[in-house]
Amino acid sequence: MDVATERVRPRSVWQYLRATAGLRSLAPAAPLAILLVGFFLIPLAVIVWDSFGGLALDFASYRRILTEPVYFTVLAHTFKVSAYVTLFSILLGYPVAYLLSSLKPRAAIVVSTFLLIPLFTAFLIRTYAWMVILGRQGIVNNTLIWLGFVDEPIQILNTTTAVVIGMVHVLAPIGIFTMYAVMAQIDRRLVAAAQVLGANPVRTFLRVYLPMSLPGVFAAATLVLIMAIGFYITPALLGGPADTMISQLIVVQTTTLLNFPLGYASATILLLATLAILFLASLFIPLEMMWSAHEAQPGTGGSRIRPTGARLVRRALGAGLSPVFRVVENATFRLVGPLMSERRIWQWVFTATMLVFFVAPVIVIVILSFSSSPFVTFPPPGFSLQWYEKLYRAADWHAALVASLQIGGAAVAIGLVAGTAGAFALVRSPLRGKRALFLLSLSPIVIPVIVLALALYIYEARLGLLGSYVGLVIGHAVLATPYVVVVMASAVRGFDRTLEHAASVHGARPATILRRVTLPILKPALTTAGLLAFLISFDELLVTIFLLGRLPQTLPIKFWNDIKYQFDPLLSAASTVIILAVVFAVGISQWLRLRRIKRRAVLGNGQEKTA
Amino acid sequence: MSTSLVLRNVSKVYGRDGRAVSDFSLDVAPGEFVTLLGPSGSGKTTVLKMIAGFETPTAGEIELGGESVVTLPPYRRGIGMVFQNYALFPHMTVFENVAFPLSVRDVDRREIAVKAREALALVHLEEFADRYPTQLSGGQQQRVALARAVVFRPRILLMDEPLGALDRNLRERMKTEIKRIQRELRMTVVYVTHDQDEALTLSDRIAVMRDGRLVQAAPGPELYNRPADSFVARFVGESNIFDCEVVADGAGARMLRLPNGALVAAPSAAGEVVAHRLMIRPERISILRGEEVSGAALSGRIREAVFLGETTRYEIDAEGLSLTVKDQNRGAAPFPVGAHVALTWRPDDAVLLSD
């Protein structure tokens, strides 16, 4: 058609906006962008810039960190511990994720409840539990003495072992859920097909299932590794002086020694290490996979991602080693074949052991809270409600709870608005760069918290926001919003847009559509996102340490101070109250899921009858 | 109540991918049932989306009842629409779904109740008012979608492959149902499908689309008997299509030379057409035994015979041409494979195609 026939006609504002759909589609992301750029990217840039003195290009701090043994040891130790933690989390988590992904929905919900409750229980509480369990008077030592293996308590607490145990306890469930998300997409019929075609179970697993699950393993390992590198609480409380990790180093340098250039440089190194790991990982997997936020590609399962690295490895192995493989596979099958049964007893035994490992600390805390002793000994010598009475009268705890609720509420409000609007924009925009924007919007939860904490500290101090309520809430919102983005993006992606079209053509205005169709349908996701955001804020320690100033203490701060200076069962009573809230929240959401499955099952039957 | 719809030189260009719809023009009279028929990717759904207002035409004009709606958002156009997957609101009951178009128009509550009940009665679903869409079968959901689309007596009803997800029996029933409701409400309907049976059963007029262009818009019988080109001929019904050449025989009569050299009589309308192709429907060809018939158009051998109940379908080799013939079963034994047969047709049953 020639240009002349394409008439220019007066356009309404509505139509004008539609014509510029590309840009308009990103407009809802404005609050998210302000939050990310204003309180994440710029602060990070500031500390990186200051780490080498800006234009002075003074790299003395870097030289010190990389040459002075004190700092280098900390760096090396951080990576060593993180590597161990990653290894154990994956090895111990894989079978659990495997079993979980093979269960029927209802059983999977029951099993996952035992993972979710510890997962959502505050880091601090769990670390406190491990102090109780691993301490000189703890369960492990008491048991060992009772069994006669040792005569006097052995040192477990304040060793690297304790740090690794505590970190695995925190990170393994996260790894399990990441692996589970990938495994759940693997078509189990392929396993059946391989067996029908003559592969024994061991070979089927190694050649069919394992390769398909590897992207999940890789995603989980990456996530666990980058989280481990930035750990602060666990090494600080469970480790000894030799277990200092880089986050602690940064805290000490910037809060105690006030050696800021060194702190900036350490933070920058930590940041770069994280980015390097992420870059390496991105050669193998789409990074979204770490939060199970990748778009499921029907039919291709995990195989869409043919990682360059993996392909090379496989080619190298496949050529020369296949006879070796075959021998090993057959030998393994002969060995474990008799142990394999239809009912997968060994998988269940292993999974149950792991679940006990995950849940035990929580239970220990609950039991300890009823202790009659003023000391943290386990098992408690007698029953008493004294700690609850104390807690009931403890005004400082009440104030901390109120402070946490206030800040959490505000952070959730900001997070939900910015995150949900941003998720809409990121999913629905036709712009091509949106994947990068999506990853960017997740970056506050990717980089180590200490880096963000330090960056916000310096930045807000310069803005004059430090120690203000607004400043603290923004800090929490920066951390909570990415979770909202993850949850809402997947919900929006799964949302059937023809519903909005149907509403629109039948007379509903955009605002009406949002109010009566879109938001009501997304309500479950909004609830999940809000809860998650709240938990993140409720559990936040590091950013709060830096930004709190003279504001009233939040619960984690109160907890943190008490663990260090006043270690008594009152903490366990306070913890129990929080645990109960978590159990309640997890219980309700799991029960809702269960009900949805049941209803669907009933419906399915009903339809079969009528058909 | 019902309105005319005019599409004038409508085009839609997507990004750099090129044109989805090119220079599309169509007039739909009030109360008319028009079907947009075409293979997937032919642009029929894009046309529907532009009528509904989900897409803005790159060029051209769309008028409802004589006034341009191009600049109106969907919610101001007063259109009812049934979607391919029904697009029922999962969080609302059947009643709330049907009441939706009225409630967003701030209609009085009591009136909503009355009208929604009426619409549900129209599709025989009164007793399902309090169910949720997921608690209904596919056919029931389809009818809820229909009730929702007509409850506010829209100026025009759009239907986007509404029967695609239903099984065969249900589809037959729903066709009758849709036709009945359309007649009862005397509504203008634009219906999109790739299924020629649906198009033929339901429509007053069928607009065949190909590659974003309108190929032919005509009532079903005309489309079938006088297709505009070989695409329409192939898409609507079965057809035999040959290249041909118009020649004059010794007596000066117009004849057609087929690729195998055979000469057949030209249809009387052949005069003005610069003919390139000849189309003849399989059931218009008479099939006769052996060479006993003189003056047959073609002679051939049966390559394959398939019994289809009311008809038998033959694949025939006619000296290098391959033909499909459908023969009514009237009790005579079918021709065996390999039998020599003669084929004839009335010259005017053949159609000369312009492409």
C-alpha cells in the first residue's frame, strides 16, 4: 500500500499511548527503577568508586587485602567454607529434591512443609539453635558422653565444622527447592522409556535423568555458593576466631576499626567475586533458574539450555571413557540393585533423616523455651513457663516486635507496589532488553547483603537519611522487592491475557479490569509475595545494623545483641513465638494448596461421570 | 439493535515482520452472519481483534453503525465477543460472569439479575448460575461465554473459533444453538474459523482470507460453485484443478485443452475469462463403465476406491491426469480398482479460474 492511503487521523490520548506501547509498557516499572537505581546501583557505584579513591586511582587497599596474610587468609577461608557448604548442600539435597519431585502433589506438600518451616524460620533463630545443640552442654556432647564415646565435652561450637553445619542447614533447603523446580519439569516417562528400551535403573539415572536434572543442580549450586560467600551471622556465632569470613571482615573494618577504604575494597572484591561466579554460571544456565523464574519451555524440559561448558565436558567424557562408564554402571547396579525397591525405602530413609536434620533445631528451641533452668542446657532439667512470663513482661521485646512489624509493613507496601507494577512491565513489555532488566531487578538479592548494607550506609549518610525511619524502610524494601518481582513475574506470565480482553470488550475500563479481573485472579500470588517480602524484612539483620542508627531496635537486632551478651532461654521463648507464627503461615498456605488439589481431584471425577 | 459493520481498506503491519492484514474491505449488513474463513496465519483473527479494538489498524477505517470506532477503546465499542478458550473469569460464578458486562456499565442491580437470568435461559444454563467455570464441561463453558457476550444486547457479536475446543458431537449441537440464538436476537455476527463446515453451516456470507487479504466474500453456495480462484476452490470443499488452454475446435466452438491433451467443452461463461485453470468438483463428475460411452470427456483407470457410506470416492488416472471423483452409492456395485472408466461432466459444472 502506498503512503497516501495511510491516512493520518486525529488520535485519542488512549490510542496515542497504545501506539507507543514499547515505552508505555515500561512506565509501571518506574517505582522499581527508582528504587533500584536510586538505592542500589548508585550506592554500589559509590563504594566501588571510593574503594580506589575515585580519580586518585589509589589501589593500596586492594594491595593490602591481596598481599597481607591476615586479609588473604580470610578471603581464602571464605571460599573454602563456601565450597564445602555448596558441596554438602547439593549432595545432601539432591536425593531429597529427587524424591520430592517424584511424589504425588499431596505427599509433596506434606514433605515440603518440613522444609518450608525451617526455611522461613529466621536465620538467627536457627543459628541460636545450633549454638544450643553444638555447645559444651548441648545435645551432641551430652549424647556422646552418655554413650560413653567421650569423657568430657568436645569442642564443636566455634569450629569450622559448626559453621559448615549451620550454613548447610540454612542453604540446603534453598538448594533443594531450586533443584526441585527443575526436576518437577522433567518428564518421568522418559525414565520409563529408557527402561523399556533396556537400560538398567542405574544407567537410566546416570544417562537420562541426571543429565536432565543437571541445570537444576548447577542453578542450586550457584545460588548456594553466592549466598554462602556473603554469610555473616552463622560464621560470626558458630565459628571461632579463625573462621572469620569476608562479611565479618567488612563489618569489623567499617564499624569498629573505621578503616573505610579497606572496607570498600573488601566489599568490591566480594561484589566482583559474586559477579564472576554469576557470569560463569550464565554460560551454563539461564540465571533466572536460580529462582525458578525461567520460562518453562514445554516439551524441551531442561534441554533447551545446552550449556557450552557442559557440552564440551560431555564430549570429552563421552569419547574415551564410555567403556569405563559402562563397567562402573553395571557394577553399581549389581551393588545397589537389591536395595532398590518399588517403594524406594532408602530414598525415604535418607529424606526422613534430612528432614529431621532440618526440623530438629526448631524443635530444640521450642523445648528449651519451657526450661526450668536459667542456663541454656539441653535437655532442660524441668518444665517451667518462667521464660514466657518474662517475655510477657519484657517491654524491650515488645518494642522490638512493634518496630519490626512497622518496618516490615512499610517495606511490604513499597515492595508490593514497586515489585508488582515492575513485574507487569517486565513480563508484558515487548522490548527486547527486558530479560536483562529482569535480572537487574533481582540483583539486590544476588549480591552479598553486606555489600548492599555498607553501600546504603555510606550513601544514606551522604543524603542525610542515615538513622531515619525512611532510610531503614528503603533498605528493607530494596531487599524485599526482588522477591515480589520473582513471585509476581511468574504469576503475571501465567496470567491469561484474553481474560483482560474479554473484560475490556465487554465494557470494563482499564482501572475496572485491574480491580475486578486482574488483581483478584493474582491475589494468591500477591499474598505469597507479600508474605515473602515481610519475612525478608522481619529476618533482616545486616542492613539494619548499618542503617538503624538511634531508631528503636528491631527483633533481629534485639536477638543479635542478646545472643552475644545475654545468652539465656528467654531467647528460645521469643523464638518459639516467631516459630509458631511461621508454622501458622506455612501451615495455612500449604493447607490452601492441598485444598486446591483436592477440589481439582473431585472436579476431575465429577467431569468423568458426566462425560 | 443490530448494526452494520464496515471495514474499509484496513491494514495492519506488525513491526518489521510485515503485514498481517492488507487492504481489507468488507461490508456487513445489520443482522448478517459473516464468517472469516482461512488457514491459520491468514489474518482473520487480526481482523477480529481490530474490530474488537485490541489492535489498532495501521491504516483504514472501521465503522460500526456508520460511525468510526478506530479511535475508540474496546470498552466503548459495545461489542460482544466469544473467545477461543472462552476467557471466562475463573474467580466469578457463572452468574457473575454473565452479569459482568452489565455491572461494569453500572446497570441497576435488579435489572442485572433479570437480564442475566434471561441470558442464561437463552443458553439453557439457569440452574448452573452459582457454579464456577471450572466446575462446568467445555460445552457448558462455551454457552456461558455466549450468554455473557449477548447479555447486554451488543451492537455486534464477534466469535473467535468458538467451537475449536469442543468434540465433534458437541460442535454439531453448538452450531445449531449459535444459529438459533443469532436468529432469535437478530444479531450481526462476525465469526472466525478455519473449519469450512462451520462456515458453510452458519454463515449468510463467507469471507475467505489468505495471507492477510480478502480473496472472496460470498454466500456459501456461490463460494462453492463459483470460487474466485484455486485457493478458494481448494479451501472450500474438494476440487480437481487443471491447467488449461482455451482453443477453438473445427466447428468454432470454444474448447479447453487439458495438460494431457484431451479437449473438453468450455463452460459458457468462458468468454471473457483469460483462463488458466479449470476446476471441477469431485461429485459433479459422472463415472461410467469402460469405453462403452462415446463422447466422454476423459477415459481413465481406477487407481483407488474408498467406500465412505453415502458416497464412494475414486482416485482415477486419466491418461496422465489424476482426478478425484465422488460417486453417490445408489445400490450398484462399486467399480473395482483397475477398472477402465469414462468420465464426463456438464460443461457449466466446470469453473474457469482466473489464476
